[in-house]
Amino acid sequence: MNSYVPYRNSKLTRILKNSLSGNCKTVMIVNISPYVKSFEDTHNTLVYANRCKNIKTHVIQNVYNEETIDYSKEITDLLEENKLLKE
């Protein structure tokens, strides 16, 4: 399995990076124009959207085991203790 995803170096990609590679579904809506003077922008947008569409991710189910349950109980206990100490 190839773990490297060739992200484009742009602000939009940095914003979408977690969505494109995480455990979630992402929808991309692109705005294109039929205007002749916008051809280059429209073409670049469609190429970028197609590259994003071709990114394949492998979803891994989050598993809660005994350790995570123990940690959540400990965190709850510490929050209660903190509340009592503040009072």
C-alpha cells in the first residue's frame, strides 16, 4: 500500500487535507464557466477536481478497547476532582 498521496501545494488542498485522507466522506463542488476567457481557469479546476476524485483512502474503524474506556473513566474522574477543588 502506498501511503504517500501527492497533494497539490495550495491553500485549498491544505484545508481539505484531513477530509481527503481521513475517516470521513467529502463532497467537492466546483464552479466552472462556459465563458471563453475563463477556459484556462475552468480547465484547471476540472483537472484539480479529477485528481481529488482519484484519491483512494482506506477507512479504518475507530475501535474502543478496554484501555480507551479506562482513559475516558480516568478523565471523567479527574474532571470531577478538578471541579471539587475549584469549589
